[in-house]
Amino acid sequence: MVTIYIDGVGYEVPAGTNLVDVAKFYADNDIPVFCYHPKMAPVGMCRMCLVEMGSVEKDKESGTVLLDEQGSPKIRWMPKMQTACTQTVYDGLAIRTNTQQVTEAREDIVEFLLTSHPLDCPICDKGGECPLQNLTMRHGPGVSVFYFEDKMHLAKHVPLGELIYLDRERCIQCARCIRFSDELAGDDVLAFHERGRALQIVTVSDPPFDSKFSGNTTDICPVGALTTADFRFGARPWELKEVPSIDPYGPEGANISLSTRLDRDSGGGIIIKRVMPRQNEHVNEIWISDKTRFGHHHTRHIDRLVTPLHREKNTLIETTWDKAFKQIIDKLKGATSVGAIAGPGLSNEDLWELRQLVLAVGGSEKSLGIWPATMSGGEVVKQVGIAKGSNFNTMGKGTVIVLVATDLEEEAPIWWLRAKAARDRGATVVVLNGRPTKMDRYAKFSLRHEYGDAVGAINSLTAHIVNGNHHKADRAEGFAELQKALKKVKADDRYAAAAEAIAGADNVVVFCGAEGVTLAQHAELMQACANVLILTGHVGRTNNGLIPVWPGANTQGAIDLGYTAEATAELLQNPPAVLIVAGCNPVGEDIAAANLRNADFVIVTSQFDTATTAIADVVLPQQSFAEREGTFTSGERRVQRFYAAQGVIGESFPDWKIFAQVRHAIDKSTAKVSAGAVMAEITKSVAAYSAMGYKNLAQVERQFPDVGGTDQYYGGTAYQNTGGIGVQWPVSAENAEAKLNVVPVSSEKSKAKGLLVVPTTLLYDRGMLFVRSEIMSLRIPPAHANFSPADAQKLKLQDGDMVEINLEGASLTVQIIVNETIPAGVITLPKCLSDQPGPFAPMVAGSIEKVAQALAATGD
Amino acid sequence: MGLINGLMTTIKHVLQEKATFQYPEVERPVRERYKGRHALKRYDNGMEKCIGCALCAAACPADAIWVEAAENTDDERYSPGERYAKTYEINMLRCIFCGYCEDACPTEAIVLEHEYKLSFTDRRDSIYTKDMLIDPVPPGGQDTPHQVEPHSYDRPIPDMENPK
Amino acid sequence: MGVSSKLGNLGVVTTKLEDAVNWGRTRAMWPMLFGLACCAIEMMSTQAPYYDASRFGMELMRASPRQADLMIVAGRVSRKMAPVLRQLYDQMPEPKWVLAMGDCASCGGVFNNYAIVQGVDEIVPVDVYVAGCPPRPEQLIHGFMTLHEKVKEMKWYEWAGK
């Protein structure tokens, strides 16, 4: 802590922090800024933050502060004003912000900015939450010496891609958008063009503004120069009611705020007008991906199911809830076997009630499956998951971030953003994957392994650590066997340096995905990652541990409540007599789910008609995340609450209510009346969730740096977090006494010959919810497969050809892309891009036949 | 004598001109600045003055105004600016005829006129939509939407005089 | 409804009777003295010589609900006043009408809060709503005219309901 003086008052503040942030947070002194943003490096371009600056005079020998006659410290002022945003605090720093000189400087800057800023406020989307508007009201001169007629007239409607529009007149050239894309998102897509008065923002990528974080630039824009196509002229900011919510797509649990308003077009109901980030420094800071921002349209899509359906004479027809319930209850009572597959968007409450229902009608934990069923290892997470209180903001030098079998930007963009920011602060990144991904650009160690040999790669790391005697076995249980097994492992030399870096690091975080890994292999992969962490002692301490890159928003919650991917695999193999599929579409996505047709009676809760509802006997309309309350558990095991935002569509119900009512009819248990009551029951029954009562989850704290809030200097009112920052549950490694299991894992590769089809995850896919956001349709690529040049040549295929790939009885028609980054012998096939189901686990391709020639235009 | 005095007063008033306004047969003209039912104005060419900024709704102390905006295109242009009011509704039973909307309007699109005959037998009838509020197209003008040449209107809001 | 639906149009006699009775009702509607707020000032003005409601047979503002036909709710009705208003309405003899005068009585007006009834139609059936804050006497008289039109449209089998 250091002492600084602001307007003559001393404050104790943390050393090395930025003066603007500190003054705002500790002294409640808002130094106005335009170009500065707390999340980005300062540039000092706009000069709005000019303050008088000086240093306290100290006695040279003793170092004590010299005092003047009044007893306040003597300060040596600099002759001219300085920019506060480029100043980090040091002991004895003094500033004055309330003198005439400072006031005049601020007035002049605002006046100057307004010389070429149009008077658009009445129609500007930012009007009402605009930093320029606010600062003009507070620091503006009121009158101008310039002529209004001399204002610049520039293009008003410049599309930067189909998502973001630029208004050249409004831009004040602060470069926040350019700096965000460049520095934080790592996408070199925006740039300044020309100079002086002609300076303008242009996009330099093809397709334009090709970034997965483009929407964030509209939030940080201090004027209305950047607006989203989604919200353009949608509503005035003061008319919007902000409802705290959680991202329904990714495992990061990004905090969002749903801006809702009545809307005449949709029949006078309350609808979501836009999605804004909500500040949570533990989770997503103030960023969200474009998928989260623009993917909300499914909540009020015209195709939403509005009534229950049941099968009569082989077609689904509308029915009433009473009849549907009766049918379900009759079937469940007499069922010989019951199973359930829970989708990625089900809240903890839904999962709990579904579990209770399945157990009540004779099912076991073995009949509770998750969807997508690609990842395993819940037990490993319980031991060595990332420790409670970890925060990427505090990671930097001394931290090693390891990415295993994952394309993090596509699978969990917020984690990617934060891991990259940590890397920019000095963290080392190690990437292990079968192909290069975007993170490889920032990685110190880019380690390629053969697809299917991810476990072997980690074993190599472990072997290097043990052979190099870098390990600490004091907490490891079963180390002897591991050591014995490791003797057989041939440690690959390429991994030596990375192993050393991991062993020598202060903190290690491992992201473990499942690219190119089968479900059985994944359990071993997670254990292998755990072995590395345990043997190097990187468990149980903050900023250490394992983060599984789960495929769904609440996969962690499902695993906590007893659901497993192994159970899903079993259910797909041998469908039970009565199957409940809640909020997912296995039949339409995965070729392995074709078997589900053999279940006698299928109950589906869904928001839309899918291939899975097509095989259902009863379809129940479920509510989207925006219509109800609930909780999601993020991949960092943070349980977070979301609140009801929009009006209920049709007769839909939340899943927990549906399952609770069915169970009530079967075993006469009391049906819970609210999601909070279900959570109260979970807190009593599940040990890890004992602190997860709704009251605890709604707790908020003051966050540093202070963005948003009441003064809106950083744009947008939605940054303010009023809904709760969530609660993490601790892993067993945090108990220093606990012994941790290290288990030898086999690194046997599959022996099958042929081209290996590796399913990969894309952020923008045709999943049943995301595809309803038509605004994103241009960003979703067509169904395609990536071939290596060697394989393409061998098969006489060229870029753009349509091929039919045959896989275990199923066949897929896709366009091919010849991609040098793909290793020979591998085809990467993004999941969920076509209407046909595709593979979810890597498998060997059968025959590949060309069905159509590439159009000449696509060849180059 | 008292009786005669009293009758004199009566007779005097009988002979005087009648004070009563014979409403509804005779309508007394209201003052020039009287604030009655609103009207949405048009330019001479028939384009709407309203730009859908919803500042009237923000200024309204009774929450009587509802505006939903949309973007003009050159093929379908309602107002000279970028934005126009897709939905514009005023609930006459909520409105207190204070005229704040008039003050707030940046384009002088909304004006409180002299019409005051506003009684309803159903509350729903009191919601006046854009069609009911907007002035008829002036002679020589054309009803909206207009189809215009690209870039003939490129100002976000119609040019105004310098703020004074 | 019974008789007319069974017998159909009863012809000259009932039609004339309907018109005569309805006309009679419109010519002598005694309003109840129920001024609650600012609107009451305009209601008084309506009674005063400039507007002279006695032209419509409404000169008598009755303080007793037993002698009144038309309840002019002139002003905002607080939640505490609501039961009183209802009781007075119940004490009025049939046929009876309610006119919500001004924004507050019609829908709460600017007083969108917990203390004010958001429209007296929450507690009594309202026949005519008059906009204005407060409505000028002409507007109130226009409200009377609207009510008269409504009464003239009444059928004899609705009389009992009123």
C-alpha cells in the first residue's frame, strides 16, 4: 500500500495500480476519461484526464514527509498538467483535480471534441448511457466558440461486417475498439486509416470485423459510433429493465444482463432487446462473446413449442398438460427400466428434480446421462479442480497455462480471452493438441501429438517430471504404481522443456478438452492431467488446478448432481423402456444416438421441434433460460443465479416444475413451488452445494476496477452487477491433509487403420438454440470437413468439393476444405453444422466419395 | 319595498344578455395556447417530422406515450432522418395535457392541438395510434413511406437552426 | 332477455316505450355530489351559470346517494376511499350510471402508485371515461352527451340490469 494525495486528502491505495481507477475507487473522485479504459493499456490520446500532478517533498536523509505551515505535506508541483490515465500510483504522488486550470482544460477538451461531433443524441442508441453525453453535461463549457456549420459530415451507416455498424461522424478516435481487438481479442481486424481530420476506423479483415468478440467494442465505445445490428434503434437505454442472467451456451458462466422492454410487435409482452455483459471480475470481467450477445433470439422464436404434444397414429398432435401428464405417469409407473439424458442448458434445479424423478421410478444413478456425452472425469475435478478463489486477473508471470486437446477460443471464448490476457502479463502458455489452434500464436510451447495419443503426450510430460526429479510425491497416493508404469513410457524429448516449465512454475492451470479423444480415453486424459498437477504440487492453492472445458453451460452442475457421460453412452447402446430426454437433441446431432428409436416410450422436453422430438411419444414445451429462475455451475465450479426476464411463451413450464409434478403424482412427495425451494433441498442433500442457497448466490461485492455503476464513464449501464457474483465450491485438494490419487493411465493408441475423423467444436454451430438467431446465420459456416493437402491429393479431391463420408452405417455429405494445418491421416469434422447427425467421438472413416465438383469460383 | 328591490334584481338579470355558453350547440373557441389532443406533424412533402427518438415518452410524467422506432431505408422512408416511429401511441386517459412532450420534441413533430372532445365508453378506445394522431398529408405532398434516391437524406436528424 | 328472445321484436309499443323512457332518463340525471380533487372545481363550474348543467336536467347535485342517478367520480380515488365509493354506489337506486371524470378516476393518471386506485372501474362499472387533467366543463358536458347516447341505445330488457 502507498499513500497518495488527491485534492489534499491522503489515501492508502495498492501500489502499481492506475491513478484513474484508484481515484474513482478509493477517493470517489471521477477523473473524466475517453480513451482510457481500465481493462486496456493506457495511451493518453484524448487528454481528458489532465490533472495537476506533483510529488510530496521528503527529507533526503530520513525520508520523512516535509510539512508546510498548515501541517499538510509540502508538494512540488509539475509546471504543466499531466494525464492521469498514464500514471501508476507511487508513494507520495499528489494530484489536484478541482482547480480552475483543470476545469478549464476539461472544458476545452470537451468543446474541441464537440466541434466535429454531430447532435445525434435524440436518435443515437448510446444516448442516455453515453460517456460523451455525461461528461459534456458535467465538464462541458455550455457554449462553444466554434461554428456549428463547420461540423464534419461523414458517412452515417458504415457496416463493419453484418453485426456492427460504424457511424463515422460520431467517432471521437479514442481507438478503444482497435485496442480491444488488437490487444485483448488478438484479432487484427480494425485499424485507423488516413490522418488528421480524415482519420477513420476501417476493418482490415475478410470477412469484415472477423472477431468472436466484436460486440464488446460497442460497449466500450465512449460514443455511439459503434452499434450492433441487433439492437440498432431497438429502444432507448432508459426504457430498458436490466435482468441479471447467465450465458446459456458456454462453460465459462459469463455473467450477462438481459435488457428487457415491452414490445408491441410481439403482442405486448416483455422481450429481450439486447444482451449486455455484467461485471464479474472472477468470471468474465466485462466481456462476452458474440454468441452470447446475439444468440438470445431463440427465447421468443416463432417456432417455440407452445403446447404439449403426444403421439397419436404416428403423428404428434397437440394435447393438454393434464392428458400428457397422465400418459407419462402411467408409463413411468409400469416401466421396467428408466433413463434420462439431460441437456447442457438445464439448470441445477431441473437436473435435481429430474434425478429425483428417475430415482423415484426405479432408476439408478447409472441411468442419468448428460448431453453432449464427450467428457468424463467428474471425480478428478472434485479432487484437483481449480482452487476456490482463483482468478485469471491475478495470473501473470510465474503462471503456466496448459491447454490439452482443446481449441479454447471456439469452445470457451471467455476463458480464451482471459488466458491470453494472463499470457500478456507474462504467463507461459503450453498447448498440446493434434492441430494448431489460435492459442498457438501466443504459446511458448506448441506441442503437436498424434490424434488419439493425447494421454500419451501427458504421460510423456509426467515421465519427464518424474525422471527429472521435479516431483513432490508427499500428497500423492499410489505414486509407487505410477512410477512403475512410467518406466515403460518412452518420454518424448519435445516435452522436456515444457515439463520443466510446468514443474518450475508458481502456478499451473490446465484446461482439458476432448478434441480427438473418445469418452473412455477422456477419463484417462483427465486423470493424466491430474497426475501432472498433483506431482508438481499445483493443486489446492489459488490459481492452480484443472479446468475441464465442458461442452455445455451446466455440464459441471450435471456432474455434481450425479449425471455422467458414461451413463449416456450406456443409454445410447441399450435404450431403456422409458427414456426422458430433457432439453437436448441427441438424435439430430450424434450418429451414435440413432439407437434411441428403439426405446419404447420417449418423453422429450424441448423448446423446438427437433429430430429427437420426432421420435418422441410425448413432447413437453420447456422454458428457455430467460423465462425462469435457476442456477448454472460454471467450469470453475462457480454456482451462479439467473433470473426470470421475459414473459412465458405459450404454455411452457420450467423443467423442474414438470418433473416435480410428475413425481408428486407418483410418490406423493411435496411438489416444490419455486426454484429457490428446489435449491434449498439441494443444499441439504448435496454436500458441495451446502452454501448455495439463493440468498448467498445473490450476494454482490464492490469490484475493482469500478466500471459502469451509476456514473457510466465506461459506457453502458449494464456492467453493474446486481444479481450476485456466485459461490464456488472447494475441491478436496484444498484440504492440506487430503491425500490425492495418482493413477497410472495407459497410453495405448487405437490400432485401426484409415483416415481418422476427428469431431471438433465450433463456437458458431447449428445447435438447436443458437441457429434461431438469424442475425448470426452468415457467421455459421456450411457443413464442411478439413482435409490435409496430402490426403486430399491422395483422394483426388480439391478445395470446395462435396464428398460423402461413410461412418459406421451413417453417411454425411459435406464440403471439403483443404487445410495445411491438419495433419495427414486426419479429417476434422466440426460438430452440429448440418441437419444430418455427425460423429461426436473420433472414428475411422469408411469410404469417401466425391458427390459434386467444386465450383470454379471456390477453388481459389 | 324589499320585495320590489329583490324583484328588480331578477328583472334586471332577465333583461341582460344570457351568460350561459350553449355547449354543445355552440362551441366556444379555445385560447390559442390551449393544450388539447396531440397531432403528429408532417413536412410539406408529406414526410413525418417524428424521428422516433422517444424523448416525448421520456418526458411524459404520466407514462402515456409509447414509441417503438425503426430504421428508414431509401426504399421506405418515413422521415428525413435515420430513424422513424414504427409505433406511436398515446393513451388519452393517461395524458395530462401538460405539453412536456411538445417541449421535449427535437423536431417539433408533436403538437397539442385544440381538440378536446375526448370521452370514451371503453378504456381501450382511449389509446390513439399513429394513424389517428398523424396529420393528413398536405396538398402536394405524398403519403409515407416514400421511395427516394440514395443519399438524398443523409442527415441523422433534419437540419435545425443553431441551438440558442 | 327472456321475453324479447322468445317473442322477437314486440313492435311499436315497446320501441316507443324504450325511446320514451330512455329519453326521460337522459333529461333528468341527478348527479351525486362526489368531488374528490381538482376535477371537482371544473364540475362546479359545469354547474355554474356559464355552462349550466340544468340545461340537461342535472341541476341538482344530490348529497344523498338515494336520490342520485349518476355518480361523477371527479378526482383521484385513494385505496382508503375505494370502499366508501363502492358503498355509495351500492346505495344509489337503479337505474344508475358512473362517469369517471379526468385521468385519475379513469386510470390513475400520473399517480401510478400504490395509494391510488388505478381507475375506478376496478370497483364500480364505469359507463363513460372523460379524458383531461382536469377536463374543462365542455369536456365534461361532452362526457354527458356520450352517456346520453349510450342511454338512448339501451333496450328495455337491460333496464333491470341498470
